[in-house]
Amino acid sequence: MFEAITSSLEGVFSKLRGKGRLTEANIKDGLHEVRLALLEADVNYKVVKDFIQHVTERAVGEEVIKSVAPGQQIIKIVHDELVRLMGESDTTIPFRENEQTLIMLVGLQGSGKTTTAGKLAKTIASKGKKPLLVAADVQRPAAIEQLKVLGQQLDMPVYFEHNSQPVKICKNSLQHAKERMNDVIIFDTAGRLHIDDELMSELQEIKEKLKPHQIYFVCDSMTGQDAVNSAKEFDTQLGFDGVILTKLDGDTRGGAALSIRAVTGKPIKFVGIGEKLDRLEEFHPDRMASRILGMGDVVSLVERAQQAIDMEEAQKLSRKIQDDTLSLDDFLMQLQQIRKMGPLKEVLGMIPGMGNKVDGLNIDEKQLQKVEAIIKSMTRSERSNPDIVNGSRRQRVATGSGTTIQDVNQLLKQFKSMKKLMKHFKGNEKNLKKMGLLSNKLPFGKGMIR
């Protein structure tokens, strides 16, 4: 995400690092390029003007000019100002105690409200709540059916009525939720291709009659300034408590994410970064600023790893590495857990120093699917002992997985090399300890490599 602005900013900072000494003149030249990069990223003009002014006031001074690493100081200032621009982190959902919490989702048609309703319900359920999804969009064809399908996928209840009015549906859902002990109700409301009086009247009536505790504006981040303008109009006419940005994984510019808080004054609560229902993340401005500047996002990476990787299985894997009994079943399990963390390109982008370099990597997710198909086409004995996979067996596995014998050979060769590498690590345990690589504080230390 934000590849265009990341690339532009990296170019600017590279030039500044090359200066023997920063002066007021070359700082301003650099910030002129930053300004152009932000405008090209579709950031609101007034927001850019305010941003550059703040950075200039902080950057042009004796403290920076005399710094040992003035280029790094500029990066730090830009990082801090990006965080300020996107506002303080506010990912909390203020649930009501001993009563139902009502959450209303609003936005234009095509912004991803219905899918976001499902993602939000899943997130809320993970916090120990029992959400109910309410199909209050009677305008868009198949909107009710879409929400029902999402409910089935999530094993979550959906309240709907055919040939009814949105306000009546929302009101009736309260009693339905009460009878079934649902403590959070999420209203998926109608949208339009553009803001009109009919849409706003409907939403205002729901707000007036239901008095939702939270209203979230859902918008497509890829629409840039259109999303910001829509947010401003919705906030003026209806008012909302927070923003959920969708399709952020496909947003190469970042204009909406960098502008919407400054324009509306409302926090970005969550971001959608994929189609799967578990791909809704809390929005943290400091982490996003680090990603934009190509500095990675270690905290989010660790959080994803904690959610995706089973620690008990990891300990079993550690013992198998120690005993040199690692099988292709174990390899497949680890591959599946890594894939749960999200697209590899996205995961690698969170590693500090990778930044825009990830764009140059040829990462083919289909290759991982191919590996999975090959392993699953093997018998249990072949997965436990790959050495028995001879020529005829390789032909059978290739045919069964829809791959070639060369693909099977490559996988077996890579697996053998990986086992040798792990054996080498185990054999050099003393040296690794001396280097401090087997401390209890490191995730790849004691308990992972013994």
C-alpha cells in the first residue's frame, strides 16, 4: 500500500542524506519535493500546505543543521508530522454495559459497507461479544442476500425483513436481539452512488429513532479525494464517530488515509486490507507513518504472527528440529500458518528496511498453492519420509497435484536443504549463544532453535 508516496519520499530523503550539511535552502528544496509527492498522492491541498508548514517550522533550525545525522532528523520530523496528521490512535469501540450497543454503518454504494459489517462483527465477536447483523439496506438488489451469506460464513445471526422499511427493520431487530441475547447490533444501511436528499433523510430518520451509540463512515480509500469529500458531507449532514477505510491494500497513493482525519476531525478506527472476513485491522497512525516512510511495521507483524501461529505447534516443531524428525507434514503446517498472516508481499513490507524494495520482488502466491498441492498428493509415509519418493512416485504425485515432475523435484530439494540448514543451526548452538541469538527474549531464540 502507498507505494507511490513511499517511493517519492525515499527519493527525497536519499538526496537529503547525501548532503554534507543541511541548510535552510536545501531543506526547503527537499520539502518542495515532499509537497509534490503528497499532492501526487491525492492528499488534500490544504492538508499538504499545513503539513509542509509544520515540518518547515521544525526542520529549519540550529538543532537540525548541527545534528550528527541531519538526514535522519528530517525523516523523524516527517514521521512525527504524519502521525499528527492522521491523529492519535483511537481503535476502541465504547460498548455499553448491561445493555445493547448499537452501531450504524453509513457510506456510499460500493464502498464496502456490507462486507465491512461482516468483518466488524467478527472483530467484535473476538472480544467476547454476541453481535447481530441487521440488513437495513432495502435499496440495493441482493444486499440482504449478501449479508445472509456473510452471516452463514461467520456463523453469526442476521436479522432481515422483506418488503419493509429501514426504520421498522432496525426497530424490530432490537427485540429480536434481546430475545437471543445479542449485545451488539450492527446496522448495514443503504447507500447511493452519490449523496442525495433521499439517502440523508433515510439515515437521519434511523439515527433519530434508533439513537445509535456509534456511527461509522465506511469509504473506499482508493477513491482518494472523493472519499474525503464524501466524508466531509456525511459528517456535516449526519455526523459520525469514526471512519473505516476499505481496500487499503490496493491504495497505492494514500490520499484518503492522510487527509480524512484532518478534514473531518474524526478518527480512522479500522482499515480493510483484503477480501477475507478476518482482514480488518485497527488503524494506528504511528505504524502507518512508519510503513509510508519505508520503515516497516514490526508491531503489526508480531501481532499477526501471534494470531496466526499456534505456539503449542511451534514448540512441537522445535522438538522435531532438535530430533531431526521434521516431515513434510510439519513443513505444510508452517506454510499454512504463515499464509494466515496475509499475502507474503504485504508481510515482507512490514519488515524494517524492506520498504519499496518489496515491489521489485517476484512473489507468486500461486507457487505456495502449488507446494501445498504437491505435499497433499503424497501418501502419509511419503510425507514422513521424503527419501522414498522415487521416480514413479514423483510422477504420480505430479499428476495428482496438477504439477510437473520438475516442481516435485524442486520441492524435495528445497526441503532437504532446509533440513540441512536447521541441522547446522543446531550444531552451532554454542556459537549462537555466544552471539546472543538464543536469548529467551527473541522469538527465534530458546524454544525455537535448541
